[in-house]
Amino acid sequence: MAFFLCPALPALAEAAHGLAIALVPPGREGLELSARLTPDGGPLQQSMSWTIRGPDGDTVFSGTDGTADVSLAPGDYVVDAAYGATLIEKTVSIPAGTRLKVDLVLDAGGLKVEPMLGKIDVPPVASRVRVFSMDGRRLMAVSVTPGEIIRLPRGTYRVESQVSTGNVKAVADVHVTAGRVATLKIAHRAGLARLAFVGAPNAAVRWEIEDQSGSPIATRGGINANVTLLPGTYTARARVGAELLTATFNIEAGEARDILLGN
């Protein structure tokens, strides 16, 4: 089956998108969908989400492969394409005896956020990353997976990184270029408290951290626990059965401090 390039239909008027039409016998009409990050990039093989809705709004197809090949009766359809936070909606018309090949250019890239705690030698810091539009009004994406590539339309964004254990949050701006992955090393002005119970290795330990005003900051379970903290004075409590062990300590930005409690 040969496809022939043709002028863009009104629904696909953007010059970047591609459209080709093949003449087919009646009953073989349909859509072939593909997408690429940039006009000269290769077709995506994964990470796409496709939905096709009929004239009445009902979903007639959904899929998550890089491409979609769908047989459809002649008529008007709405194609929703999603690549992370990049969303494209197109209305297409399938004439009788034709099969359309639609190639979308997403103008999108990726973002990888790496939270940093100064020069402290620790494993990758678990954090919740939120990506906003620059005016702060639109939440574009949320990630809680370290090293995850967040897929975004080309543009500039405000990134908020909040460390999972503690009271530390940092904000930075980043630009995402289409077809590339931007890596943002976002620095947190914080220290690391390494909590350790010195006692029975099978003890059930519950840690509680409070700031100087008595407000709870974090609770953790286990013999050992790491908590990232803003510079300041804190109280650590280890509950071991009916026993309560307490230590008050200061922590500075860039400092890794061992807090040992035992019986």
C-alpha cells in the first residue's frame, strides 16, 4: 500500500505535522499514527498514549505503543496524543476509500532532576519533584522516582524539589529543549542526620524528629534512618518498646552528623 504526500488538511494545518493518504478498497479505511520529538527526529517507539474518539465522543481506540494502526469507518474523529505532559488533540476526516497516515511532531523533550545535598556523600536523594509553568499557575508533572525522565513540551519551567524525609525544599528554573534530556542538579541547603540505635539488632525502633519549636518534622522506623534537615536545632527521639531515648543536636548546611542512641 503506497502513501502519497498531500497538502495538510485544515485539522492538521501546522506545517510541522506530516500527513499522507493511501487509496484503499472499501472496508480498509483507517488511521496510522506516529509521533516524533522534532521534525528531523526518529519515530518514537514507546511512551506514547493514543486515544481516538468518534463523532459522538465515544472512545473507539486507545493504546500505549509508539505507533497506532487502526481500521476505522469513514468519518470524523478526534485523536488525542499524550507524551508525558505534552498533549496534542487533532480532528481528522477519513474519506471513503482512503487510509490516513498522520505523523505528529511533539516539540518535546525530557527533564531529569538530581537533588543534591551539598558535598555530602550520600546515595541519590529520594524526593518529590513538581514541575510548574513559569507563572506557577499550572502543575505540569509530579515525580517521586529518583532519576525518572519527566517528559515535557519545549519551554522553561520552575522545578520544586522536596526531600522525602525531612523539611528540605529547593526551587530552580530550567529550560527543556525539544529532542533532548535536560539534567537539573538542584542544590538543597541542608544537612543529613544519620540516626542509629545502638542496642539489640532486632529491636523495633520508632524515630521522631522535632524542630526547636516542638513541631514534628519526620517519623521513621528501623534501627537506622537518614533524615535531611534545614540548618537548625532538633530533637531526636527513639521509642524502643516502653523506653524513650532522646538527643538534641544542631546541624549545619552540608553537614552529615551521626546521632547515636542506645540502652
